[in-house]
Amino acid sequence: MALLSGASGTAAAPSFPLTPLAGPEPRFSWPLSPEPSVTRSFDAPADEYGAGHRGVDLGATPGQPVLAAAEGVVVFAGQVGGQEVLSIDHDGGLRTTYEPVAPTVAPGTQIFQGQPIGTVAPGHPGCPQAACLHWGVRRGGEYLNPLALIRTASVIRLKPWNPP
């Protein structure tokens, strides 16, 4: 990793860490449009079988289109525990899961970011409104916070730094 150099050509040691954050870089888009409200946040379980909330719940309306958060392949579309669930495998070993959703794509289908994959079905337990979409992401057996993987439209601008 190169350090910034001053006018004299000597490298200045930064006063902050330059190590990247662990995990995949943000590359997903919202699975609902417009950007939804988060009605329940991610709460990582302490262990494999521990309590927690392995995704986020997003405010929705019944019948609202669900969009693929990233390019991938549909690996599951069916019922789990009485709820309609759809799962997509993405590059980097990531899998997104959406529920309850009435799927409009079948397993084996190649999908693209932003493509409609189903519609929100009512009946998500604990939803404070007409409907919610539960959106989860995992890498292998590790559940990740989907909100940390959303690519935002904001631009970071760096200002020149002139050391004293």
C-alpha cells in the first residue's frame, strides 16, 4: 500500500489505520424500490443456534415487486416453515434470502441486479405494518448485515492535505 507523500517526496505516516474493513465490499442494491424503511435491524446470533435476527425487515406493501439485490443464480424458491422463501447465490460465496415472497423465478434462473424476482406476500411475523420483507445475507454459515453490503449513491471526496 502506498502512502501519500509530501512536496519533499518523503512519506508521511498517517495517524489513522489504513486497513480495509473485513468482509465483502458494498455491492448490493435495495431489494425494494423506493428505498424502504428498516422495521427491524440485524442482530447477529452469539453462536450457530443462538437468538438473534439473521437479516433485516424492510417495510413494504403486499404485492410490491421484490428486486434481486445483485447478480446471481436462484437456488431455492419454495416454502420453509409455512413461508414462501427465495434464495440467490452470488459471487464470493454470498447468498441472499427473501421472505415472505411469491417467487416469479425458478431455481436455476440467472438473474441480474434490480431484476424483479417475486412480490412481497403479507404475513411476516412481527411486522408492524401491512407487509414486511425479511432480507438476509450469509457467507457459508456466517450471517452478515445486509445493510453493510448496500452500495450507496453518495460520493466521498478527499480534500488536499498539507502537513504543517
